[in-house]
Amino acid sequence: MTVTKAQQKEATTARLIQVAREVFTRDGYANAATEEIVQIAGVTRGALYHHFGSKEGLFQAVFSALQQQMAQRIETASAGHDDIWEQLVTGCRVFLEASLEPDIQRILLVDAPAVLGWSVWREFDSQNSMKSLREALEELIAREQIPPLPVDALTHLLSGAMNEAALWIAQSANASAALAESIQALEHLLRGLRLHAQKP
């Protein structure tokens, strides 16, 4: 079977992203060597720069792939519940739980804001995890399960709280305990929002 140039490109970029994800997770962006990445991936340095432009371009591709995978994971876990409220709570819980994973910790939470800048980081977040959160909140408001608050403000407030909690969990000496405490606090806050909507 003949492999097209498009297929070759896709295979090369996927391999570089996979290897770079492992190296960035292990060493961090600053200490990651592109020489090692291309050697493990079995490609030339020219291929890396051709497809991604720079080390930062490769990092952004890895970051984007992780963001998309996170959004998909949240969507899949939430889809396991018929109740829209349980979908929201489950999605928030899955997001926080992911902060225990080394690649999420290092790439998404620690390095990405510094390497890409907050504006780029927030733009990616708004297209992925924050998008899922906003859709859930819009549905809850439409079903009158939470107050008809400004959805943009509510989305940013909850997203900001969870991002900060995730970073705290990732940097905590006892990450598992920090996760449990964060989930407990977040679920209490969410229940308060829902109870307010159910008052006569």
C-alpha cells in the first residue's frame, strides 16, 4: 500500500508530539532537549522545525493535544449520566482528578502559562474545558436548576477556581489529600448554587 505525503506528515507529527509529551513531562520545557526528542522519534531536526517551526511550536502542539484530550475525557465521563447536574459535577471532578497526572501537572498547569503566556493559555482553555463547562451551565440555567446568572461571568469564576485548585493540587506535598479537599469544597459550592435556584 502506498503511503501518501499527507499520511507521512500525519505520522511524523503524531510521533513527535507523542515523544515530546514524554520528554516535556519528564524534564520540563526548559530542560527538554530537541536533540533527544528527534532522536527518539527517529526523525531529523529539520522535520521538527518544518512541522512545528520551533521548540515552542512543538510544545504548543503537545499542549493543544492534551487540552483536547482533557475536554474529550470530561465529555465522555459526563455522558455516563443522564442528569445534567450530575454531568456538571462529574466533569468538574474529572478535571480536578487529572491534576494528579504528571503530564497534566507539568505541561498544562506549570509550564504552559509560562511558555505560551496567559492569553494563549486562556484561549486554548476557552476552546476546550471551559467550553464544556459553559455548555453545562447554559443547560442548567435553561432548565431552571441554577439561577439565571450571566453565564460568561459564572463560567469564568468556576473555571478560574478549578484551575487554581488544580495547580494547588499539582504542587501540593500531599496531592491526594489536596484533591479530596478540593472536590469536597467544590461540590459544596456547586450545591449551594443549585439550592439557591430551588428556593421559592
